Amino acid sequence: MAVLKKGFFKNTSFPFQIFMLFSFVILGISLGAYLFKGLIWVKSGFSSEIVNDLLQHINEDAQLMRQSLFFQTVCGFFFPALIFARFFSDDAKEYLAMEQGISGSVAALTILSIIFALPILNVIVYLTQQIPLPDFMKAVESQIVEWENQAQHEIEAMLITDKYLTFLINLLIVAVLAAVGEEFLFRGILQNIFGKIIKNPHAVIWTVAFIFSLVHLQFFGFFARMLLGAYLGYLLYYSKSIWLPVLAHSVNNALGVISYYSIKDPELLKKMDQVGVGPTFWVSLVSLVLFSVTFIFIIKKCKSQNFFS
């Protein structure tokens, strides 16, 4: 039973740790899928025929998509991160940088930084959409556009709602659970693992940011999400607290949930995503300046004695 002791694998090699983390995530996603299927099996009155029909049309049912995302987030990100931290370190809380709190001023600056960053991120997404592909990749381009449209349809179906309770559930799943789970896994675990073989912290942060964006499987948002992932990595690097990137990630996701709940009009939402593009390009420049200044203040606060709560 010694293998079950915490920290048992802490001195293992980089390939082994990556393999085990990947295994934990795959097992977690599989468990989440079985739990989700079991839930709808019970709700359907134990009818396999109904379950199969619901699973085939899951993208048309917002409630099922929320439930699926819940199990995927908890089982595929949150639990694997906690299990890995337990067996690959002597202290899971210290390994995940969970012990340090943050001050109210740094929290406020972090929230502002995410708001300030939105227009410049819109520009990056727009520029990514303009990247020309060679003629022989036109079929690939068409497939990418189809995937992006499908993903956008699913997001709208899940987040656009008139019900306040559904809005709160969306906030819980998308803005809280997803933010915590992804930050624990990517910033908390992966930055630790890559930090063992890559001595340059900036290289570690950008490597994890690349992986973070890659696993989301959205080409048009790839570079914007990678930059966001790098920013989250730097927040952890300077603060030594996982809760700062969790806060930033949560605010970023919450803004989207709030927008879909308060606006509801897909066309108006598309216009919001264009703020900073074209005639409003000046907004993105102001966005970049404000974000940069805010980030500098965050770094200074993190290095001061008044940072921790």
C-alpha cells in the first residue's frame, strides 16, 4: 500500500509524469462520460433507446450540454489535478500554490486587466480569421469554418437564456468550475512539470499556454487564447498564488456568460466581438495601453509586502 502514500511519485521522470497526467485526464473524462450517461439513463426511466437518442442530439439540448460540461470539467480537469498533486508532491496545496491569498487591490487590478484586454483580443481573433491558407488546404479551411460555426452555435444554445436560475448555473459551471479546473491542471500542474526540465520560466509559461490553447480545438481563437494563457501563467509566476489566475480566468468566462444572458441577440453579440476592429481600432490601442499599465501595477503589487491578504 506504500504506492498510495502522498508524494510517492515526486521524484519520477518528466516523461512518466506527463504520461500519468495524460492518463488521469483520459480516465477522468471517461468517468465523467459514464456518469453523465448514467444520469440521463436514470432520468429517461432506464431506457437505453432514449439515452442513445439524447446522446445523438446532445448539441440540440442546452441542459444536456451543461450537464456534460459539468462532468467533463470536474472529472477531466479538477480531480486529475488534485490526484496528481497528491501523489507527485509532498504537499498538494503547496504544489498547486493554493496556500497564498491575494489582496483586494491586486484582485481589483486583475479584474480590470481582463476587461481592458478584451478589445485587443478581439483584434487578434479577427487577424487570425484573415490568415490565408494555400489552395490545397481549402477543404481544411471549410472544415475549420464549419467547426467554428458549430462551436458558436453550441455556446449560444447553452448560454442564451431568459431564466435567472439557468444563468446562475452557467456562471457556476463556466465561470467557476471551468476556471478552477483548467487553472489547477494547466498552471498548477503543467507549469510545475515543465518547470523541471525547462529552466527558463518564460519558456515554461509559453509552452503551457500553447498547450492550453491547443486543447480547446478552436483555430480562430488559438492565438488570442494562447496569449490569455500566457498572461494567466505570468500571474501565477509573479504572485505565487493559483487564485490570481483562477480569478482572471473566472472573470473572463463570466463576462461571456453575462453578455449572453443580458444581450441574447446573436447579431449584437457579434458586434461586441468586433469592438477594436476596423473603425474602432483605436479602442484596441487604448485597450493594449490600459492592460499593459494594469499588468505592471499587478507585478509591482505582487513584489510588495502588501500583496498577500
